[in-house]
Amino acid sequence: MLKLFIVYYKYQVAGEKKPGPVRQYRVYANSLEEARRLAGQQANYPNVEVLRVEARQSG
């Protein structure tokens, strides 16, 4: 059964000195390891830094 995980990240716009605010998105995965792997794949874009991944209760 898939579980809900929240990924917290920062994104820096090209040309700006500081990264933007901490943002979050949801990912559904079977385990924390899988959620981290998926977050790493999503963070493969330039200027994205994954800060942490947390498990949440859905519902």
C-alpha cells in the first residue's frame, strides 16, 4: 500500500543570489527509501536542493 511522504526543497532561480523559500510536494511511495529515491529523481533539475523527506499519515 502506498504511503504519503512530504518532500521539502528549495529552488534557486538562475541569476538570483539566494534560493527561494522552502517548498513542499507530496509523493506516494511504498517506503521512505523509495520516497527519497523519487525525490532525488525529481531534484535532478538544476538549482533544486532536497532538504528532507517526511512520512505523513494520509486521510
